[in-house]
Amino acid sequence: MTEVIDGNAVAQTIRDSLGGAIDTLDDAGVTPGLATVLMSDDPASETYVSMKQRDCEEVGINGIHVELDTHAPAQELYDTIDDLNADPDVNGILVQMPVVDQVDTRRVLRSVAPEKDVDGFHPENVGRMVAGNARFKPCTPHGIQKLLEHSGVETEGAEAVVVGRSDIVGKPMANLLIQKAPLGNATTTVCHSRTKDLAAHTRNADIVIAAAGVPELVDGSMLKEGATVIDVGVNRVDADTEKGYELVGDVEYESAKEVAGKITPVPGGVGPMTRAMLLWNTVKAASEQTGVAVDLD
Ligand code: NDP
């Protein structure tokens, strides 16, 4: 029987486990604060930000939301980040990507104070993670590690294939999998759009992590019997639904489920974990900035 990995349930466990840490901070007079910044009129980004704010409210993190006019000069965003960096009530800052064209994305990533960079995208934090001394692991790959852990998937010695090499998912995911550390020690291959024979790689894998942004790219015929399949993709495809579309992953779920040992659904797999790990990083940031020790595993 294929086990469907329930990301909503694992994310709830993570949120519950943060309760003790948030209480400890509260006893010391600290309420963790997360600022979300939106400078985009992309409806998906608006939805993501409002879900993140709702998550904050649910666990007792103070959510602060800043929305900038999409026609404003880029400097307004840079100034906003400077203000949030200086605000002691803000422990974590998340600038929702992508931002409008007039903004220099690299400058944004460099501008967020590394100790408040709960996305883990500042070059200093990327460097620390690669060196095996992460301050904040990026939320999606960190969430996938937690999913694998909660599902009892052994990464040590496993053949892992990551499909995709983006800075936010593929690269950090591969990096975490090769770390000489718990939830690492996998022999890891990274595939991308120039990979000649994707199936030859995925068929050899004990763990496949699909993060290509291509609907149903990986199907059952491309998998090894019993493999663990983590589907990161969130793709809107036209469908005869009320909204006119449906969400599908990068994995063709029905055929993959026939072959996989464990598999994540879309939605309800990786997505909720990304959001849970943002809360986790915010609590860690609050603890480190205030010197109030908390238990986070
Ligand atoms: P990007 O578009 O930044 O990167 C996609 C990667 O996939 C690139 O490295 C690209 O290769 C590779 N790729 C594209 N086509 C193929 C192909 N045919 N075969 C093999 N590799 C291919 O996407 P992201 O990493 O930002 O996101 C990936 C997916 O995950 C998206 O659907 C996104 O919506 C979703 N996502 C979901 C999250 C969640 O929480 N559930 C969080 C973040 C993303 P190349 O480098 O050569 O172009």
C-alpha cells in the first residue's frame, strides 16, 4: 500500500510544537514578530501573504503586513526593509517574491538583515547553510526534510534525485541532502532542463523531489518501485471548475501512486510545510535576537 504523506497533519504537528517555545518567549515578555512585505499585484502572491499572516495569528506570532503601491519607486521598498531591520518588534522579514520589475531582487535579498532573514535567502545565510552551519534553512527544503523525518524516510545512503535547481528550492534541497548531518547523507543528483534523460535518473532514485514547475512532468513509469516521491510543484492548469483551473503538481499523481512507496499530494503536501517552517524560523529568530532560549528541534 502506498502511504500518502499528509503535509497538513505534519505541519499541524510543527505548529503545535512551536507552542511551548512561544510560551517560553511570552513568559520573558517577548512576542515574536513577522513582517510580510508585498509589492506585487500577483493574486497568488496576495493569497500566500494572507495565508502566512493567518498562520501567525493562529500560533501567537505578531504579524505585521506592509503593502506597497506597485507603481512606487523601488527605493520605497528598500526604505521599508531598512525600517523593519531597525524595528525591535520585528524578528523576521519576508519580502514576497516576485516583486515588481523596477525592483532589484538581488538588492532586496541583500538588504534584509541576515538575522531577520527568515526565508534564508540572504547570501550570508546561503553561505552558512552550504557550510553546514545554517542559521535559517529555506522554508520549502526545510519543510521537506521534516516531512521525510516524520514519515520515517531514511536519507542516509539513499539515492536522491532533485528535479530543479532554483535558488529557493532545488539548490538548497540538494545541499541539505548532501550534508553530513541528520536528514542528509544522501547520494544526490540534481536534474534540470538540460538534463538529457530525466527518467534514467529518477528511475534509479529512492527519493525523488520534483521542483520543476512543469505540470505532471514525472509519471509512474519514471519511478522505482517503492520510491518516496515529494511533489513541490504547484501549477495552475485549465480545468472545467468554478475557477476555471485546478492545481496540479510536477508529478502525475495517479500513475506515480501505483509505483511509489510514499507520496505527497498536491495540494496538502509540501505547501503547508513551507508555511509551518516560516513560523519555525520566526520563533528561532525571536529567540536568538532576544537571548531567550527555547526548545526547537
Ligand atoms: P523555477 O522555475 O525557479 O525553477 C524550476 C527548475 O526546474 C529550473 O531549475 C529548471 O531548469 C527545472 N526544469 C524546468 N523544466 C524542466 C524539465 N522539463 N526537466 C527537468 N528540469 C526542469 O521554480 P521554483 O524552484 O521556484 O519552483 C518549482 C515549483 O515548485 C513551481 O511549481 C512552484 O510553484 C513550486 N513551489 C512550491 C512551493 C511550495 O511550498 N509548495 C514553494 C516554492 C515553489 P533550468 O534551471 O535549466 O531552467
